[in-house]
Amino acid sequence: MYKSKWNKKGNIKVGTTMWTYSTLKGNEPIYIKALDAYVVGTCGKHCDGCSGKCYVNKSYRYDSVKLGHARNTIAMREDVKQVIEDLHQQIERAKNKPLICRMNQSGEIENIEVLDIAKLHPEIQFFIYTKNFDAIIPALLNGEIPGNMTVLISIWHEYGIKEFNKVKHLPNVKAFVYDDQTFNYADAGLDIQTYCKAYDIDGKMNHEITCDKCRKCFDRLGCHKVVGCYDH
């Protein structure tokens, strides 16, 4: 069995002080050279609409990235409890422990149970973006998601608005809204309060703005409940 691992180095988007955990993107089999095998991505039916624009696509030109995501994916499918223990022990042993952890920097929720890692570390802020409404909405309403795990409901045009409205009263829920300037969210009853400043309206990235500096996606400010992001 493979051991699940955090990425402790961050990247140019999230910054260098945030740990991330990733599984394979998409819903198609992806060839992993080091394993000489194909591994199916974790997004499943939730990949519809954004597969061609997935932000992870560019990083998959590196075999090492695909291998790391594949190992986490296989481990998750074999024994999620062991995955939680592996991630927990890496935090416990770290000399410089993270203050913020992003789950599924790539990929989608296949097992809600993995979010229990947040219960073991109430001192850390965790956050995740998801389109797996079938799994996350009941879990939120049933109080199964730890309070220090911020869940961002990914909204793509009309997709996700209804689901967000079911759970928006919860303090650890936000909306992350894709805005390609072709859909009127106000007409759909959704008010985008603020925008991710990492990308401008033309989709150009500002490398000075990183998630660990911005914090809009995981703070609890009422004015950051619904965060928009321009197409990029």
C-alpha cells in the first residue's frame, strides 16, 4: 500500500507556508509511467463543465506530479483510515507545523471520511473546494464536517447555487464562483461579494497574491462568504 503524503512546499498559487493534499484530477484513466499503469481520476461525474479548463492540467506535464497524486489516490481507495493516520503523523512529526492545509488541491472528494483529519488538529485551518454535492451537503447538514474545515461550494453558472443555498447558513461554508462573464449571477440570486485577486478579469495571474496571504477562502468574514474568481 502506498503512503499518503502532504505537499509541504506549496506552490506559486497557494504560497509556501500552506500544506496541500492532492489526488488525481479528472474522470479518465491517466497513465502513470513509474507504475506502468493507468489510474482513474477522482472527479467522476463532477468533472463535467470544467475538465477542459482544469487548472491542474499544466502541472501534469511533470511525471513526478502525476505519480504523487496517483499514490494518494490509490491509498485513499484502499484504506482511508490509514490515509488519515499517515497525514496526521506527518503533521505531528513536523518541526514547523502548518497553520493552514488545503485538501484536494487537485482532485475531488471520493470519501468524506478523509476530512476527519481536521478533527485531529483543531489548531489548524483546513479548507476544500468541492462539487461533490451528493456527499458534502448531507455531511454538512448532519454536522459531520469539523468546524475548522471550511467547505467552499464550487459554483459554475447555475450549477451549485441550489446546493449552496441549503448550507450557506453554516459558518464553515462558503461559495467559490467561477465567473467567465457569460452568466449573470445576480439574476440567479447570488451576490458575489469579493473576488480572488490572484487573477484579473483577463485571467492573468498576479504572483504577488497567494492563498496564504489572501485568506479569503478560509477566513470567516461575512463579507467573504461568496468569493468569485475570473476565468483563467
